[in-house]
Amino acid sequence: MNKLNLLAASALLAVAGEASALTVSTPDGSVTWDPNYVNLSEIDWIGQFDFTQFYSTSSLAEGADPVLAGAVGINTVLGSLTGDSSASGYFLSGVGEIYRINEANPVSCTTPSCELTFSFGGIGLNNDQTFDITNAWAKIYINDLTPNFSNTSINQAQVDAVNEGSLFLDLEFSSLAFTSGTVENGVVSATFNIIGGAAQPYFDPQTLTYTADAQFNTTTNAAYSNGGNGSIYGNTQDLPEPTTIALLGLGLLGLARSKREI
């Protein structure tokens, strides 16, 4: 084997032998996962989460903290829906925590208090219980969170803390619909386009899929859901360092030259 051919093989082996752990770091912590958790699959970033959501008459500006005091009792919302496709005047907002990625439970962070949190808003509710996502948004943060998030005893301090971290992913809704149930106790499915955030370059394709289940207590005319949970799915990949890319290019050049010499 000539020197160029040997160099090419070495470069390709260096790329193939890179560690599988992937770390995304921000000022508020670093999150690590295995980008090859499921081999030969377009789904290898699998998150489990808890969340709380509520309806209000405020559409909520992008990235703003939801205000629990503005939440409307679920019976009031249900009683006002006329069944047609027009806007109801209510908007869906919420906050949550991704507590697991793949097999890492809790999420693998650099500090014990580091968490992945998220918020969403701007989702218009129509009178026929469909959604208007024209101005909908969602964001995932790496967050050194205090106090810790709870989906059974949410308070404003927890809500405010969720959005204080560094942006992990910035998302826009491409779809959102109930797959079963209703506004009171429905299961929804959503898809997102990834449009920013520290982890954006590692996702291929630049999309996420989300399924979630939330229930409101109509007996108490609850203003926000209790015990909401769900899953979020995507695919990630390693990004080679610039030196690795250079070696790979040199290796491929060597292989091409070797082929010409045969």
C-alpha cells in the first residue's frame, strides 16, 4: 500500500472511530447523549417529558413567560365553543421539562440542577377544537433550574424559571392536532421545524415529532392541566471537527489518486 493510500485509510478510520457521545454546551450547562442510540434509524433522539398547559385570552409573545393568573377555567372554555371553524378567542400555552433523553434519566447534564425545559404559546384554539398555529412557537432550554419543575403543583415561580436558561432548540410548529379526546382530555400530535438554538446543527433532518397527553379536571373547573406527559422524537448526528474534515478530504484525495494509478 503506497503512502497516500495508507494516509487515506487512516483518515477514514479516524472519522469512523470517533466517540459516539455528543455534547451541546451553553452558559447554563451541557447536555450529552448518544447520536447513534438507534442504529440505521431516523429516530435516535428520544425525549420523555412532563408539562402543564392552560388556555387564556392572551396569545403570549414568543418566548414570554406564561402567566398562570390569566388562565381560564376549562368549563368556561368548553362552554363557549360554538363548534364552527372560527377562532374562539382562546390561546393555548404551557411549560414543561424533558427529564429523559434515550436511556439517560435524568438527562445527562454537567450539574445536578441542570435540566432541559421548554415552553410554548401563540396557539389559537378554534371553536371546532382545531388549532391555528399561524403564530405558534416553542422553545427548549438548557436550564440551571430553581425551583424544580412539577407538572402536578405548578406555580408562577416555576413557570418564570423555565425560560431563564440558554436556548437549546428554537422551534416552529408545522402541524398540531388532536389524535384522540377533546380540549378537556385530549392526546395531541405535533411536528416542528428546528429554526435555531445551540443544538440545531446536530439534528438531521431539522424536524421533531411530539405526542402529548393532558387532562383538565372539569369537576373543579381547573384552569390548567394536571399530570401532562409525552414524548418527542428526532434524529441527530456527529459533526466532525474541522481537522477531521480536512483529514477526510485528504484521505479521499489519496484514494482517488490511488485509483487512477491502478
